Amino acid sequence: MIGEGANEGVLARLAALEARVRELEDHAAICQLIARYGPAVDGMRRAALRAMWTPHGTYETEHHVFRGADEVGAIVDDPMHLGFVEPGCAHVMSHPVVTLQGDTAVATNYSRVYQRHGTTWAVVRAAANRWELVRASDGGWRVERRVNRLLNGSELARSLLANGLEANA
Amino acid sequence: MIGEGANEGVLARLAALEARVRELEDHAAICQLIARYGPAVDGMRRAALRAMWTPHGTYETEHHVFRGADEVGAIVDDPMHLGFVEPGCAHVMSHPVVTLQGDTAVATNYSRVYQRHGTTWAVVRAAANRWELVRASDGGWRVERRVNRLLNGSELARSLLANGLEANA
Amino acid sequence: MIGEGANEGVLARLAALEARVRELEDHAAICQLIARYGPAVDGMRRAALRAMWTPHGTYETEHHVFRGADEVGAIVDDPMHLGFVEPGCAHVMSHPVVTLQGDTAVATNYSRVYQRHGTTWAVVRAAANRWELVRASDGGWRVERRVNRLLNGSELARSLLANGLEANA
């Protein structure tokens, strides 16, 4: 038979493991969420794209601010987007740097849009991204805000990348 | 001393953690398996490439269907492949969207082949990939089927990407 | 009340889980470390870049060997680096193949440097990377040695990729 003390040790180790496993699951879930963006836009799936964002979440590029999950989901029918997708295109995300803070997180990564021109694909956009994420009431992670800055030498893109490093430097 | 009830609680929490950790390990193992493809083909390692597939697994491109791990492994000596590798080339995988279902899984991602032309590298293939994976008897994950569809605007590639989102939408 | 034997079973399962969770955390931490490289150099953050390396760690390219974290951190002010960053540039890492061995690890991946030329980005470097990593006294992972080999068809790059597959083949 074991004493009370030994059991307390077991309970503390269980609780510590549960917290660590939850953090690993959150990390993996956030990486998976971001990995879904490309297949959603290139696969023309409005519902899957919309489901990535919170109802009032935003997506800011230098062209436009999309306000709310409905506007983001509508990207798949946008004439500019169709112009990318029709010849053949890939929106590819790099593996993000992620900082978790309980029920919110910030992820920073690169995105590139490859567009077919004949027998090769040109990189027609290379951008820095900041993803502000929240844990939704169903336990899943959603995008509250995505900021996308073209890597054209501007300080905007540079500071966005740098800021992503601060939290866990 | 602790009661039977408390111990049952501990055992239930342990079992839940073991299942969650196994899922995280499976997820990481699948991402690692897919990450090995590029180094295997660009590093010309027939055995490592063959070991990724099940004995009867397939790899389908628009050019050809490779049937079985031996045929897949032989890619490293294929004249078309050598034509890619000799000037300098990189087969790069994006981080996949993964859906685990016990001992099988589906992963969806982008692949790009960069080939050197003088002082820059051209993207000579950008494709969507569907990986159907199985847990082998040794516990490791293997490719049962890989489908690779060129991102040339075709509905084939678009639906392959979209289908990868369905299982965990 | 539970017997001594049952408790030993619980302790063994806890210890096994702790080891597995630590391995998952190490794996994630190493992937995060490598993901930080791009934002550090493109975001011009000397301190964040320096903090990735051990004090005497090295970074070898075909141009130069950077010796020690201070020299690596100084890359952000190097005229050659500034020439990449000023027009707009992205240093993007692929997800690495990682082999953990206790307090050391080897990671193998691809890096690409995208540089803006007008309205598109050219891939001006595509390289194979070997990262030799160590767990530091603060528990964090650091780069002890990074070897970067241009994918120009040379046997150097090819064997670097192939060697990354051996440890967990």
C-alpha cells in the first residue's frame, strides 16, 4: 500500500504531464490550422477557409482588409484570386514560429504564391505573416487577425518578422 | 493511503494521456516520413526511399504509376530523375495537413521541385500531393499511396487539395 | 486501497510518458529553433540570431565559415546580406528531418533564399543544410554547427542530404 505522500507525487506528475501535452497539442493544432490555408484557397473551399477565422477576425494585405470570416471565405470567388488559380497556383506556408500564451497565440511565417507560367512556376508573392490566434469555445484554434506584408524591402515586413521572435527569444 | 476510487481516477488519466501522446507521436512521425522524401531522392538513396513505402504501395504522377516499394526506390536511377538532380535540384515538401484515423492517415501538402539554371533555381514542378499512410507491423508509418497532381489549373489538383480538408474541417 | 504492485505500474507508466513527452518537446523545440533563422536574418535581429548558436558554434557555407555566435549574429550587418535584404528577401527553411540522441540532435533540411526582382521573387540560393544541435544548460536547444551546401549538383550537397537519413532509416 502506498502513502498519501506518494499519491500526491503521482497527482502532481499527472497534472504536469497534462499541461505539457496540452501545450504540444495546441502547438500542433496551430501549425495544422495555418497549413490548411493553402489547400482552402487553392482548392476553392469557401466553407473550409471561413472556418479558419473567428466570426469577426480580419485578414490584412497591402491591397485590402478582409473583415470577418464571411469576407475571408469569399476570397475564393474574388476575380483577383481566380486570376491566380486558373493557370495553376500554390499558396505555400512555411512552418511558423509560434508563441503560445494560454488561450491566445502568435505565429509568424513566410507565405509564397507560386503561379504557373508555361512549364515553370514563378513566385509572384513572397510575404511575411503574423497570425494572431485564439482558442474558440469548441476548443479549436481560429485566426483572429492575419497581417500579410510583401517582402519588398519595406520596414513593415521586416519588423513583422522581428516581432515574431521577441516573445520567446 | 488512497482509496480505490482515487486510483481509478489516476488510471483513467494515465490512459487518456497515453492515447494523446500516441496521437502526437503519430502526427510527428507522419510529418517526418514526408520530410524524408526530398533528402532520399536528392541524396540518391534508393534504400531510404524504398523504406518509405509499403511493399505494394504506389506513387502516381501524371507521367507514370510506380507500383511497389522497389519501383519507387528505383526512381533514384531513372534517367528523368538524373536529369533533375545533375544540375542541382531540391524536392521540397510543405508541412502537410494530416488526418489520423487509428492505424491509417491521410496527409495533404504541396511539393515543389527547384532546379538550378545558372545562378538561380527555377520551380519546374509545383504539385498537390495526397499521401495515404498506414501504420506498419513494426509500428512505423509507411506510404500506401501517393498521388501527385501538377498545379496547372486542373480540377484534379484542386479537388485533391480540397479533399484533404474534409476529414477535419 | 491499492497494492504496492499497482502503484509500481503507475510509476512506470508515468516515467514512460514523461520520457515520451520530453522527446516530443525536444522535437518541437528543434523545429522551432530552425524556423527562427529566417525571421532573425530577414528581420535584421542580431541578438535573436546570435542566441540561436552556442558561444563557439559555427556556420559553414561555401563562401565562409562563421566562428562563434558573435560572428553569426553579425551576418545581419554584412554587406552581402544587406544586398539580399534591401530589395526584399525571404530565407525559408523546409521542415527538417530530425534525429534526437539525448542531449544532441542532427536536423537536415532545405533552405531557399527568395529575392525580389521587380514583381517576382527569384530563388537565388537553394541549399542543403545539416544542423548539429545541443541542449544547453538552460534546457534550450542551440546550434553547435550548421553546414550549408549549395544544391548545384555537387556530391557535397548530395551526401549531406543522404547522411541526414541514416540515423533513423
